[in-house]
Amino acid sequence: MLLASCAKTPHNLQNPQNAIVNIASTPALAHALKVKENSQKSSLSYQIVKSLTVEVGPRIAGSQGDKRAVAWAEAKFNELGFDKVYKQAVRVRNWERGFADAKVVSPFPQTLVISALGGSIATPEKGLEAKVVMFDSLDSLAGAEKAKVEGNIVFLNTRMERDRAGSFYGQVVPNRVSGAVEAAKQGAKAVIIRSVGTDNSRFAHTGALDDGAGVGIVMAAAKLVKEAVGQPKRTIRVVLYAAEEIGLVGAYQYVRTNQDTLENIIFAAESDFGAGQIYQLDTRFAEAVRNDPADLYSALKMMGVELGNNTTNGGPDVSMLPNYGVTVIALKQDGTYYFDYHHTPNDTLDKIKPEDIQQNQTVWAMITAYMAMSDFYPRPAANTK
């Protein structure tokens, strides 16, 4: 996750008619194009993800792996030459994933590959055995007669469809969030949830796509900007949030801790959808100035990135910032195969294509350079209500 911030300045009034300008007409764009050239020769984001997944590995919030990840991040920021590296306290629950095993015992014995959801309550020491009752959605479970569910194991068998934007994910997330609660209300002994992805490995994943890629992309983008332009006009802040999966814990704590200075943030963005190539830029800029960086939009279009809507929330960890006037952007990336690996043991480094993450890194670096070296002032965030 990356934030570009500076002291409040007047918004850009150089283009009051929102006219399209020449692609090389502004100094800010010149910096962005220089960063683009350098980034297209760099594999830094991939190398950062490789370092994280190999040296740290699994790092669920509150675990020993989480502590190793924090130490790794602090060391990596310093190694990359960031001029101010610091931690902010956040409280997360301490939960460690233990052994998990399941099998069908009748009518035809089959061994299953399972993984305990974070925060799961353990089964009895000798396990449990019960009839399985299947539901195709959380709603169908909630509407079932208690007699059908009580004393049995619930299987939530909701299938997710593939698409580039990952738009079907919202249909399956409720199973993970509320499945155990709804099953318990009906007296079930346990709940099994169909994986969003496909998995054929018993080993814990190393979080390469979710969200090692995002860590690598934003760290690399900031580093590439600093190398190309020196000290930017505006501060570039890279934030690696804690515990997004268990309720945006780190994101909410960031707002509480920094509420008095949120007015200084020019824009915020988040990378949390793997390492696919970026194809669209969505914004949440003040309507009056949304078209001012037309030269940037033109440069991005040449990289296959179209300008999208002006109603984005930016992503989960930055979604609360527009409430404080902070503008956000969302860089939409190809997630066609993301959910084949998401939250499965197969989320490993080999699933990242170096050419894809390089394009992603380059788009991030270009936008960061442009915003850090311009006077464009997109606040306050557009009202979408």
C-alpha cells in the first residue's frame, strides 16, 4: 500500500477547460516517463516478493511468521534506502494454524485436503464424525430447517466463476466470514467451505500473490521514483498494513493513530490483487479537477491502461480514507487466475509472471512519480452518495 502526501497546496488551475494536453507537456510527466524507462529494465518488485516468500514464508497475523515478516520489512526498507522507517503499534489476535485432516468415510472412502480458516476453533482431540449436509449458499443454510442441520457437518458448496476483475469474489466471501456462525446457530457440529481456488498441495502457502506481490510492487515503485528523481517534492509513504484479512485491523488503527494529519495526504492507493497486469485506472478525485492530469492518462493509455470511473473506494485498507477527504485511486489488474490460488497452498512464487509484475510495478511507479513531482491537488474525494 502506498500513500503520497505533502502539506496542503492549491489545486492545479493550469487547465481550467480540462483540455487534453500534449503527452510530454509537463515536468511531472517527464519525471514519470523517466521512471517508466528505468522500471521497464528492473525486476525489483519480483526480487522483493522472492525475498519475502523465501526468507519469511507463511505469516498469518499474530503468528511467529508475522513477527518475522515485520522484522524483514524493517530490514528491507532500510536496505532499499528509505529515509524514514518506523513501526506503529497495532493489536492483533494470536492464532496459529495447527494440523488439519479430513476424510470421507462412507459410502466411498476418500482423503480430503483441507486447511483451517484463521481463528477456527479446534475439533475435539479425537476429531469428530458426522453426516455431511450440503448447501449451495449461505442463504440456503440460513433458511434450512434446524432438524436437517443439527448434529451434522455443513458443507457450503458455492462455486466461484472466473473473470478478470474478480467480481464473483463477493458472492463467496460470506461463506468464509459467517459460515461457521450460521452453521452453529442451526446446531451443526462443524462446517466445511469449498475453496475459492484449486489446491493439490498439503504445504502452507507463502503468500506470493496475496499479498507478497503488493508488498513488492509498492516498495519497488517508491524506490524507483527515488532513484530517478532524487528527493521528490511530495513525501512518498509506503505503508504495509497488518491484519487486513481479519477485519482491516491495521487500516483502522492507522486512521486512529494518524487522524490529525490525514488532511495532508494528497492521495492513497492499495495493491492487493496479485501480480497481474494493470488495465484500468479508477479514481476518486474532486470532479472539477479530475481531467487535469490528462497527460498522465495519455501516457498510461499507451501502456494499455484505460481511464475508468471516478467512484472507487481504492481498496479495503484505504477505503475509509475518503471519509476524511483523502482522494484514492484503484489500479485494476488482471485477476483471471488469481482466485485459482488465493488462500490455497499453491499461492507460491512460481505463480507470478515476471513480465506481468514488471508492468504492474511500472504503472505504479509512473503514477507515483507524477503525483510526487506535480502540484496537482485532487482533494477532496468526490462524493459518491
